[in-house]
Amino acid sequence: MEAYCFKCRVKREISNPESVTLKNGRPATQGKCPVCGTKVFRIGKA
């Protein structure tokens, strides 16, 4: 799964992805950018 990295300003594959649930109950995925290590986040089902 890919997410937009704001530091690299490009879509990257998520490394160490983990599923999370937002306060409103929507699913999301968070992990790290494999290039710079910044946290990346994507809302939606994995």
C-alpha cells in the first residue's frame, strides 16, 4: 500500500504498516516512509 510522504513529496510504499481505527470508526493504515523515516498515514481499508 502506498501513502504520500510530505517530506519527500512523493507517494511511497509504507514500511512497517499497521492497521488503526480513527475516533469516528473509520479504518486507516500508518507506518514509515522507507526513504526518510517520516510517519506516513493513509485513511481507508488496507
